[in-house]
Amino acid sequence: MKKDEKAIKKAWTEFFINDKDDISGVRDIIKKSWIRTKNYGVDVTNEKVEDEFQKKQEQAIKKMASFIDIVRPFMIQLFNIIKETGFMITLIDKNGFILDTYISANIPETSNNSTANLSEEYIGTNAMGTSIYLDKPIETWGYENSYKGFHEFTTSAAPIHDIDNKLIGSIGITGYRDTFSTHTLGMVVAVAYAIENELRLTEIKKDKYLTKSYNFRKDKDKDKKELYDFSDIIGNSHELNGAKNQAKIASKNNSNILILGESGTGKELFAQSIHKNSIRCNKPFIAVNCGALPLTLAESELFGYSPGSFTGAKKEGQMGKFEMADGGTIFLDEIGEMPLSIQASLLRVIQDREVIRIGANKSKKIDVRIIAATNRNLFEEVEKGNFRMDLFYRINVFTINIPPLRKRIEDIKPLIQYFIEKYNNVFNSNINNISKTVENIFMTYRWPGNVREIENIIERAVQIASDNVIDIKDLPVNLQLNNQNNSDLKSNILKNKEYNTIIDFLSETKGNVKATAENLGIGRATLYRKLSKYNIDIEQYRY
């Protein structure tokens, strides 16, 4: 389109300034919109006065609040991808009122890009308003925009529909006309489709009152609340089997255990499996999320309190989690989040094997096995003074490292099949596989949310897939964009191991290029070439 700039500019001048209807050099879809613009009586040359629309825009934002809340995460996700390239993202309702915008720093917010209403009736031909009128995606470039103030911009926009396929708004990406990418329209269409899927999924969840589970557990008798077992851990990779074997050994003794692993790897699944295969299996298993404990209530939750200990206390007092777990196992999840003041009290309980309720004068002996878990590097937390060294050595008797999903990609396919089967049963669906494109995306994606993330994606896709095969259109927008950004997925699969190794060493060295190169056994120049090859930004690892 850029090569036709002179022709389009001349056509705009002839049509809008010289009032000539016989013009050439513009697309038919644009010419029809220009005619509508003229029929609406839009002033395409003078700056817009927003006073008349300000109150209506505020009302529209209030009316569409729930819609905005659903769309905003997609806008933020997309903006984080493109913000360095000089773009803005805009959301409008079906009447053209702007509901939300994200503007890159190098696009100054002026009257030319901050109008309250983008409907054709108000501002003439523009991708946002024209996509609403046509009810289909469109891109308008530079002088194709009717309003003179928009001539320096190009916009790609796509309409958004609700669960009943009624038009409710449009989303668009705007950038300077000389820097715009030809792939932007496809990107915004993918985002609009993902938003529509999310709207549909939200309605389904409202209707079905779903209870979400982020675990790998196979179907159990719902009334028995059975604990997980090692057979519930899906995957047969060398790395995962190593962790399972360590956990099985740990289940046969009585030592305290520290489980290390990123979020979503299944630390509680391992903890429950260990308990279920131990001599304590018929005793309680009590799980505590240390990161969710309010500081003011943490001690009373963990150790209990006597009657009348504080304002609001139950008159009969309350048993703490450690007493509840007596004879069994207490699982202290995210122990790295525990405040230092509580760590001191916990250390005393571990050392003395007794608890003292708040407000009590006597202690009570307890027999509890402790399994702790964290996604933090506790060695570093000890060095920083955020975690007590003596407590660390008390809980770190038997360590189990659960590998992240990116380090055991051979487990991805079994997980996919397992979760498809699981959610087919939940939603009475008939999904039997994923497309080859989706498989390639899954095998090259880094899975920062690990197994929890892949489960969420499959749960969502099973509900919104229109066929019995999950395709790229059924994935969240970040994975769809991941596909667009990889021109040769097969090559990426082969390179995945090297890429992951570089990432791991960069994380370990906090972005130190020299140390990373030494760990890899290559020169710094070679490492820089690989960083460029894989488009790795080392700054994100320097913290």
C-alpha cells in the first residue's frame, strides 16, 4: 500500500477538498466509506471538539465495565509484545466510543489520536469505525483515513462479537504509516477471536458453576476426597522419573522433606503422594499455603489459640494446623514466602516437637512430619537475610527437585491426551486430538506456568473448539502470536534444547555473559551470536 501513497493522497484531496466524485487510486471499500463520510457531513480537516462526547464516553465505559475487564488482559499482553515498536492499542464499543487504550511512549497523545469517538458518523473512514460499520476486519493506511489528523497513522482493526454473535465492539492496533507491519491485521484478528472465545468461556462458566482443579489427579470417587498417588503423576521422562524415584524413597522414611520446583510443576501432588505411601497414610494430611497467611493471623492459624486470647477469638479456642496434623503430615507450601517473625516460631516447633497455643501456658507434644515446598531459591533467600539459615537446614533434610515442563518436553504429549480425556468427561465433549500446528507450538513453547498452564489451555480449548481437533484458533492469543513469530517450527524444536540451556545459565548467572559463556564452554562472541539468533534479551535476566 505504501507505494500508492501519492495516488491515495491525490485522491483524498480531489474527493474531500476539491469535491470531485470521479477519483481513482483507492480501494473500492475505502471509496464507499469516503462517500458515507461525505454523506454524514463529517468535517475532515478541522480538529475535533470532544465536549459533546465526553459524558457519553464515560457512560459507555461504565456500561461496558465487565467487557473491558475481560478484554484488558489481552490488550496488556499484546501491548507488552509490541510496545517497543511504536504502536497503540484501542478498544471501542459498537457505537464507536473508546473504552480503553494503551499507547506506546513514542506516540504522543494528541487530539489526533485521543478522540472520544471513532465511529464513521463522527470521524469518517478509519479502521476502527469502519470495521464496526462493515462488521469485518479492515486496515486503513495513512491517507485512506478521512480525517486529516489521522493521515500520519495506519490502523488494523477487527470486530468483536458476543456469545450470540452480536457485534459489541472492535479492537485495533495503530502505528505510524511508515513503520507499520503487513502482519498486523492478522495479529489483531487473532486477538479479536481470542477475546470472543474468552467471552464465550465466561458465559459457559457462569452457567455450569465449574469447580477448577489444577492438578494431575485421575478421576476419583468424589465423596472420598482421596489423596493423589504416584500413579497420578503423568509423564515418563527421565527427569520426571528421577524426581518420582526420589519421592518414593522419601516416603519410606520419616525425615523432613523440601520440594523445589517452579509454580505449576505439581509440588502438592508430590507431597500428597509421599504421604499416601508412608506409614502415616491413615493419619491427616494438612496443607498450608504460607504465602496466603495474613501476618496478624499466621501464628493462630499454625499453632492455634486458647479461649479469649484476643478480640474476635472463638470462646472455645481453636486448634492450629500443626495439632490438626498430629500423627500425620503437614505440607507447608510456598514456605519461602513465610515472614521472618513466623519462621522463628516454626523453628521452635520443629526443634521441640511441641506447640503452644496463643494465650496458653502449657505446650502440647505433637508427632508431625513436615514437607515444605517453594519455587524460590532458598540459598539466595538465606544470603539476602529473608530466610533463616537454621530453619533452612531443619527442613532441607531430603530434597526433591521437580523439573519444569520445558526440561521434559517428551511429557507434553501424554499430558495433552490426559487433559483432553479429563475435560471431555467434564464438559461432555468429543475432542480427540490437537492439530499438527498446535502440537508444534506446544513443543516449542517454554511453558512458564508448567503443567498448570497446559491444563488450563486444554480445559479452555476443549470448551471452545468447533471441531473434534483443537486448532490454533482455539489457543490463547500469546500462543497464537508465538506461532506467528516462529517461521520454522520444526527447526525450533531441534534448537529448543540449546535455547533452554542458554536461558537456564542466564537465569543462574543473572545475565552475566562471561559466566554464561564459561558454563556453556563457548566464547563470548559465540554466545552473542546465539543470543541474536534466538532473539534473547539478556537484560530481563539482570535483576
